Amino acid sequence: MSVQLWTYLLVGLTFGLYIAIAIWSRAASTKEFYVAGGGISPWANGLATAADWMSAASFISMAGLISFMGYDGSVYLMGWTGGYVLLALLLAPYLRKFGQFTVPDFVGERYYSKSARVVAVLCALLVSFTYVAGQMRGVGVVFSRFLEVDINTGVIIGMIIVLFYAVLGGMKGITYTQVAQFCVLIFAFMVPAIFISIQMTGNPIPQLGMGSQLNDGSGTYLLERLNGLSQELGFANYTEGSKSRIDVFAITLALMVGTAGLPHVIVRFFTVKRVRDARKSAGIALLCIALLYTTAPAVAVFARTNLIDTVNSKPYNTMPEWFKNWEATGLLQFDDKNQDGIIQYNASSQNELQVDRDIMVLANPEIADLPPWVVALVAAGGLAAALSTAAGLLLVISSSISHDLIKKVFRPDISEKGELWSARLAAALAVVVAGYFGINPPGFVAAVVALAFGLAAASFFPAIILGIFYKKMNREGAISGMIVGISLMLFYMLKFKFGLFDGGKTAVAELQESWWWGISPEGFGSIAMVVNFIVALTVNRFYPPPPKEVQALVEEIRIPRGAGSAHQH
């Protein structure tokens, strides 16, 4: 069977499975819609959290980034995994014990203020829409290549699938769907990695294969060969970084603390019965995440080496079928500048090949000439990764609007049925907006997602940390910090990522030269977070402390009663 037939078969089977699960586990109440009834087992929640966490950025884009950036790409590995540990150990159990449905719910109750809740909702919507834009772009990339439809049509198909199981099943449907999606995505990521590791080095463990000798009898190590190829073509040495130390530190920190403020991951810890189960599911998720994250650098090295060997200084008319297929999507472009029919791929101005970073993982099995079913499996895995995270984000958006705005601010007397319908309507509207961002994305997947982490770091992290660990933190301080933090991050992002304040005329290279303290927009979330803390603590001193009952509540959630049921407030 051809790659396309295998893709139709595997994608069709997995989509059928997701829809069947959604119908089987459809939500009948708001509690089931928001937190799956609070009765999910630690194992199921752990796998679902891992799927929620490992988005299109992790599956499709991260290894692609590392394959082009080399050592510099390690900031994504360190930031995202380190951030998950921070979230699991520092925040999840306390938030679970507080017993609210959403992050704006926590902010609204802890800071005893409707204004704080509204600010938190606006921040949650901004973070979630920025993040979901990256997922929809990932869906479009997969569809455009493997089902041979244009990217826009691919995005629309993805929107319809997500809409179906997110609107019907809510958190309950999404949780069980994400368990299936984790199994699909991890199998799809590991199988080609193992195949190619054996093919190139004879070692079946990709993490070790990356540092092994090539099995061509030359005695050369794989990384040594890739360094040599990179130098020959004028690219930076693969195992050495070119980013400044302060930018590496800033991006890693922004990704870490941004993780700890991501509303769609935090809400997963409200779906289990006990605080102890929240800790257990966090540990299970971490093991699952580590499996993919430790393999990604190996996949990046395999893909980069194979790509250079396949295309550089080779006649265009001898290129294999995969090259022409990716060219048709516009994500791979050959411009024969000297009209000699030979592809010159290098770092000079004479470079004739443009490769979109987001195609590296998806094209990797084809470049390595693996069987068609493996190529199709990667397509199914990429869709599983993108759709699982998109569904989690859409649920955050719908619950922020229906629960935090409509029920808690505008219509406190709304019926349970009315709230459930408003949640479903909000999810449907959110899918349409997410689809628009997928069709008009502001960059490649991982870059867009990194900006979402910066926004989360700048807004939520200080409010959550101070809310848990500083009982005298008042609403005025928290609200001021969130508004200043997210406004500063938005300004920096729009100025230096999109050139918005100079009419978009400044070239990207010139924008980089004027970064503040040499920190990129992806890393500026860490600066905005520090500013948030300073503003919050300064304003806090000029207003009275929180009411005694709020201080008592903060004291109570810090008492480690890990074994018992979470106390509901």
C-alpha cells in the first residue's frame, strides 16, 4: 500500500477511536464537563496529562528546532521538562487542595474579587488562543502533506474533529480521548526513532544511538559527522551554541515558569479524587513526558544528517518522491539561483533550499526510506499530539467564559443546564477563532507556543505562587501585577516579534539588534514575570491585608494532608 492509503487508514482508525470515546464518555453535568466528575484514576490522568502537555510543539516542532539550532535548541528541552517538575511539585497539590475548577476560579476566590477573576479570565484567554494557534498550524502541516489537501482545508478538518469531542464530552470525553492519543503519539514518535537508530548506528536505543559510532565501518561518531557537515556548509557547529548565555537563561526560565502557569495543564489536577492521586498522576505524566523529550534530540540529529546527505550537491531531478511531495506543500522550496540543476544547501547567500523547521519530524521516516506504514504512523501521531492539546485549551477557553465570566460574574443564577450549554457554545466559538489563527499563523509552531509560555509566566505564575505561599498578599497587589506583567510581555512581543510599532518595516535582523539586554521575545516572559512580582509586592504594601478567612484558607491548603480527600470550598 502507498503512504497515502496507509495514512487514510491509520488516521481514519484513530479519529474513529477518538469519536467513539467521546460518545461513550459524554458529559451529563457541569462537573463532568469541567473536571470529569473529579473521579479519574491517577494512571488515566497521568497519561492524559502527558498528552495534554506534549502538543504539536513537542511532537512536530521541537526536534525540528533542535535539528536546525543544535545546542541552542536545548533551551526547549530544559525549559519544558523543568517547568513540568516545578508545576507537579510546587503547585499542583496545593491547587488541587484548594478545590476550584479553573485557574481564574482560584485567582477569584483567593483574591476575594470579581475584578481579579475577570483579569485572570482575560489572561487565560490570551494564553490559550496564542497556544492553540500553534496546534492548529501543526494540524494544517500534517494534513497538507499526508492527505494532500491545502493547509487551510487541513485546519478546518481538524477544527471539526476537535469540536465534536470537546463540545460533546467536555473534560470527561477529553481525558479518555487523550489517553488514547498519548498511546498513538508516543508509539508514532518512538518507532521511527528506533528504526533509524538501528539503521544509522546499529543501536536500538535512540538516546544512545545519537552518541554512537556510525555503522559504516568508518569509526566516526554520528555527532562528529554532523559537526563536520555543518562546518563544511557554513552552519554553526551543531554541538556548540550561538545564543548569548543571558538569552538561554531567560528562555529556559520563561518556559519553566510559563509551564507552571498554563491553565490547561493545571486543570488536569482537579480531575482526580485525592491530593495523593494528583501527586501520583504528576509522577506518571513526568515519566511519559521524559520518554519523548529524551528521544527528541536523537530524532533531530538523525533527521538533520539524513537531510544534508540526501539533498546537498545532488541533482534536483534525482530527488526522491518525498522531496517533491513536501515541495507541493510550500514548506520545502528549491530556487536554482545559478541554473545548474544541482541543489546547493549552505549558510551563504547562495543557498538554494528553504526548509521549514516544522517538517523535519514528519519527513524524517521518508528521508530515511522507512516502510510506508511508519510514515503514516508519524502523521497519525502528529495529529494526536496537536488535537489532544487543542482540546484541552478549548476546554479552558469555554470554562473561562461559561463558569468564570457568565456564572461567577454576570449571571450567578444561571441553571446547571444553561451553564453547560453556554460552555458548549463558548467551545464552538473558540474553535472558530483557533481555526483562524491556524490558517493565519504568526510563525512556526514552537515559536508561537513559546510566546504563550511567556504570556503565562508574565501573568499567572506570580499570582499563583504568592496566592499559595504568602497569605498577606492582597487583591490590589495581585491584580496590578497581572495587568503590568502581561501588558509588558504583549508590548515586547508585538514590538520585537511582529515589528508592530514601526509599521512592520524593520527587518528581523535589525529587531534582534535592538532587543532589551539581548533577550529574545521567547525569553522576555521571565523579565515580565519579575516585574509582575515587584509591582504586586510594592502595591500590596499600600493596601490592607486580605480578610482573616482568606488568610486562614491559605494556611489550610499548605498543611500537607496528602493522603486524605481534597477539601472542597
